Amino acid sequence: MKELYILTGYDGFIGQTRKPWVSLDTPRFVEELKKLGYLPLVHEFHEVANGKVKIENSLVFYSFSHRQNQHDYIRDLLSYLETQGNTLIPSFQMFSCHENKGWQELHKSSLALHSLAALYFSSKRELKHYELKFPCVFKTLTGSNSTGVALVHSLADIYRQLAKHEPQPSLGKRLDFWRRKHLRKKKLFPGYPNYDLRKDALWYIDFSTPEIPFILQEYVPGLSCDYRVLVLGEKYFISKRLTREGDFRASGGKRFDFSPENPYPLLDKARELYQSFRSPFLSIDLGQDAQGKLYLFEYQAAHFGTQTVMRSLGYYQKAGDAWRFTEAEPCFERFLAEALAFHLG
């Protein structure tokens, strides 16, 4: 049997199924892997971090997490595991796409995948260096169900969106800003003869005022829906997500069709993307305009919503030049294990 390390969060957590806080059935997932000829070696992340288990030159499948403390912890451990010659599943690049739409754009560019034009900013002060085309779609780097997403028609609209999402300085911090500007006495810093009290106060205020990075993405007008395709190895699951009345966004609207008409162009596009990203699992959000042109909006390698799998009547597979639909009772743990085995060959 081929060894495969499985790294989990607290209490064997592997995300996600119904919601980000709900683990899949880890014992069932392990049993499905055993049936496929693998020897799963299950450990929690802290065991690796603290030297209880040493993993070198091995295959490592790992859980994702929406908990910020664990997300950062996992990032450190994955970076470390790569230095030990391990093969991460999914790759570190695909992990970095999780809850980071900015990295999604950079990684897409590194793979020469051309879809919607997008600009990635760390601050609103960078906007002045670009000629912006309106309308466009404003996106914060994190957020699901269309949170942090808005259609903007002007620079003023962008500033309004940023004002909604950027943390505001506390009352105590604002009082400190005022004190530094108006009440501080003249002082000297040895070795810095050009020190200027007021300039230093203004620089400090600028440094201490929170800002957020964001994306401006090309807008596709006239869409009444988008599509999510989940690829688990050879199996493709698809759902159509209708936009909300008076809103261009489909995600979060909770209006689904799990048997959309003519899914084949979408499946072909999803297969092309799946082969480009080289990940065992891929969640893809696609838009299609009136002329039939397809656009990649966002993608994730894991820890994506699973209802497209769990509410579908079955899945599609490529058979020669045609797509074949197979009815099947959903079992996410089995499908995930089979996708891993397919990816590893």
C-alpha cells in the first residue's frame, strides 16, 4: 500500500462539507482511501509543528481552515513541509488561492490563463497610476456568497466601497493622532538632525490608518446567472446560480438549478482549466455571455462549498469525445478519495 499522510485540524477536522465549520467524515474518508490501495497516516498539524512526527519526501494531503489562526499556522507548516521534500496535495500555490482573490489573479497569470482583466491593489493610493475602465467589479480579497463584491461606476464608488470594508481607527487612536499633531513638544532624535515633529506625526497617522488590498475585475454585462463546476478527479458536478433581482451577483442568492441545459461547453472549459491547474479538486465559477463566451470569475482548490455535489443527481465524465452523465448517490468522502487516487495515478 502507498503511504499518504493526512494532516487535519483539531479533533481530526478536514474542511469542509455543509459549512466551513463542519468537517467531512474523516474516518470514512480514511476507509475509502484504504479501499483504493493507500495507507493513510493521519496526524494533526500541531504534531508536525512540534516534532512529534517527522514527514520527509512523502505525499501529504492536508485540511484547509477558515479560522484565521489555523489558516496562518497551516501556511507556515506547508512552507516547512516543502523544504523537507514533500509533495503537497493540493500544491502550496493552490493553498494560497484560498480566501485570497489577489493571489488567484497572480497565479492565473503565471499559468498564462487569460480571462477577465483584473487589477490588484494594496491601497487606494495606487489607483492614480492607472486608467480605470468603468463599470468594473470591486472585490475584497476574502469573502464568500458575494460579500465584499460590488459593481462600481466611478472612483468615488471605489472609495465608498473601501470605506465600508476598511477598519476605522478607534476613538483612542484618533485622540492619539490629534495629540501627536497638536500637543507634542519639540524633541530631538540623536543622529537624525532633520527630524520634523509635524511631518513625523503625519507620517505616523498615515502608517497607522488601516487600509485593505482589493481587486478591480472586468465587468461582464447582462448576465442572469453564473455556473459553478466542481471537479473531483474524473467526476464533474455542475450547478447554475441565478442572479438576484436587481443585482448582478449570483453567489449568495440561493437560487439554483442542478440540471442546467446544455452544460457541455461549461464542462469542456472546466476540464481545460482542471488540466491547467493540476489539482485533484477544483471549484470553478464561470460566466457565459449572450455570445456564448465563457469567463473564469474565481476558483478554489479545496474548502469550497459542497452542495453542488450533494444536491446533484449524479456527475459527468468525459468518455472519448463525449460527456456521459452517471446517476449516483452523493458521498463526498468517497468522491474525494477517488479524486486523490486519480490525481496520483
